[in-house]
Amino acid sequence: MSALVLVLTGTAWGLYRDLTAGLTTTDVIFGGSDGDGLNILLVGVDSRTDAQGNPLPEQVLAQLRSGAEAGVLNSDTIMVLHLPADGGSGVAFSIPRDSYVDIPGYRRDKINAAYPATKALKAEELVSQGIRDSKQVDRESAATGRSTLISAVEDLTGVQIDHYAEVNLLGFYNLTTAIGGVDVCLKAPVDEELSGARFPAGPQTISGADALAFVRQRHGLPDGDLSRIRRQQVFLAAVADKILSSGTLTNPTTLGALIDVAQKSLVIDSGWDVLAFARQASNIAAGKLEFLTIPTRGGETNARGDVVLVDPGEVRGFVEQKTSDNAEASGAQPPPALAVDPAQVTVDVGNASGATGLAAQVADQLAAAGFARGDVDNAGARSTSVVRHADDEDADAAGAVAAQLGNLPVERSDAAPPGRVQVLLGTDFSQAAAPTTAPTVVPAAGAPPAAEPPITASGVPCID
């Protein structure tokens, strides 16, 4: 037994040493965690170089089917992963790449300009100072671009970024190949020329160039880039599930291939203990990771092109609420049964978020849970969602409706219609916040099944 333990620990240490010795690191994080969990900025870049800045061979670019022009860098995927300090459920927040924000030290622009624009400016400065080593210029200017992106994300979300991870197109391509593909599901067939996405409807396993096309398609989707974000969330959830829960990391061949992918295509901050993180991330294997998108306020066209409007105060409140909800839920017991017959509760739904069709979707969700459908209409704009009731005797009914929608706040209001429950959906509302396991209520006879669960690292939901 002692010999076996020695061999196993020696092998694990050898693999860890091989991984860390070959990883590319960057000095972009200063100071430790604030103790309120771990916040990791995940960035996907579209470039023609590897993690060390070396140009990719032409045959590799041909396999990728796409990529930025030579010398161009785009940070197309920006996501903040929050893991609670107590090891509970994690939550990942996607930030649309066209979010219109103030970029520290630069200007007001799309957030995906923070990295490449300030990198280019720093490179010009270094060259003007007489530095001729292209590798040094690229390394130092990239660190500036990454630091600026981190600052922009911190300003927008209100959270301190503790670690940074960046993967390029080559890494994404090789990752999906190394793990034998990833399972996804589409509601309808796809044939889109610009991204090269050509897939049948239904469940399927994709990898390599097909996987890249799947997560990069935005044309021909209902909500454009927001639909692409949902694609990325579903795909990353499936990758996390496959790597952490299916024995992938116990297969020496696959593990070796993953280490090779990381060394060629991954950049992390220099102070990150990835072995400790791997232990902390074990909860993800049980599906304890939820994917959300920050609230947005529509779009406009200005000097920076087509942008997505965001309210930093609203985004910070949303992130704080969702991270708090997940921390509380990690140790929570199943909700108690509510002595309410949904068929006897009429619910009016008002859409105050500005998102098209949201009130109808929520009304359908409540009807699926057995509640009687009331008025469905638009309402005056508001940032926070609430469930209202006019009479004290309707408090339990309002609580049952609120629980069905992810424990929305409940208030008594004379503005609510008597004898009914009123739901007002603000810009903070996310259907992903609804509990995977709905609170127990007295079901209506013949009620249809509840709405589909949120995106987590467990299961393969069908999407657009």
C-alpha cells in the first residue's frame, strides 16, 4: 500500500510539474483574494498566434476555418466565474463583447476593445522607446491589454478579479479534440456560411473545427450575439461536465493531451495555484455551476459601431444578488411544501424589462406549473422584479408564485389587483434564476410539466 501511494503521488506530482513548467503566465493580477470567494476572468481570443506569440502554421489556420487577420487580436468571449468561499455552487457571468463601457485609461468603447486597443498603444510606446525585441514588445504590451480588460470588467461588475485565464482558437480546437468531442443539442438544423456551422437538429457530438463553428455562429440566430453567448454557455458547461465527471482526468493519454493543449494555448496569471483550483472546482462535476448573462438595455449604433447598452449599477446589483443567492442555496434545504392550489391563483404578468416576449414566456412557465393565466402586458420600465399582492390573504399565493420564479421579492401593494397576484419583470430578471427543482405546491389536475431548467454543468439542453 505504501508503495502504491508513493507511485500515485509521484505520478500526480510529475504531471503537475510538467503542466506548470510549460504554462505561459502573465503578471496582471496584483493583491490576493478579498476572501469573498474566487473570481476568475475567462477570456477567449481570436488570433493567429499561439500562447507564446508564435505565428500559427498555415495548415493549422486552414483547419480552424477562421481567425483574425495577421497581427489582429479580438477578445470575443468574456466571462467571470465566481466560486464561493465555502465551496458551494458556482456561477458564471457572460459579458457581451459589444457592451458599451468606460475603458480605464482609454475611452468609452466596446469592452472587447479594451485588450487589443491598449495592447497596440503600449506596443507603439515600447517601440518608440527603442525596444526591438518583438517577443518582449508582445509580452509587455499583452500584459497591459489584459490588465486594462481586467479593470474594465471590475468596474462593470463590481467584483475583484482574483485570477485570469486566456485561451486562443487553437486551444479551443485542440481541447475538444483531446477529450473526444462534446455533446450538444440543437432545436433546428443549421447551415450558416459565414461561420461554417452546418449541423442537423437534435443531439450530436462535435469537436475541432465544428466545435469552433458552433460557438462562433451569430448570424441566423434569433438574438444574434446574445444567442451566441447561450451557445458558448451550453458548450462550456458540457466541456466542464465531461472533463470533471467522466473519468477524463484519470486517463493518462487524455490527460497528457490536455496538458499539451494547455501549454500551447493557455495563458494564466503568474500567481495562480492551478492544483488548488482543481480541488476547489470539483463541485462543478456535480452540476453546481450556473451560467448567466449580465442584464443589458438594448443596442444602438454610434461612432464605435453597433453596441450593447449596459448600466454598470444594474450589472453590479445583478452580480451581487446572484452570487449571494448561490452562496445561500449551497447549504439550503429543499423548500417546504406550500399549501396553495395553483389553479386557484390568477397571475397577471407585466413586462417592465424591455425584453421582447418576456412576459409571455413567464406566463407560460407559470401556467405550466398550474397557475391560472391572467393579464399579460407591458409595464412601465423598472430595474427590479417583484411579486405583488393587494390583500393579506393572498400572501401565500404570492409567495408560491415568487418561489416558482426563483424566489423573487414579494410585497403588499394597493396597486396590485385585488384577489390576484401581479408579477412585474424588471431588467434584473433571468429565467435561469428559477430553481432547477421547483418548490413543492399542490398540483393542478392535468397540469403540463414545468419549464426547462437553467444552463448548468449537468445535462445537455437543446438550444437554437
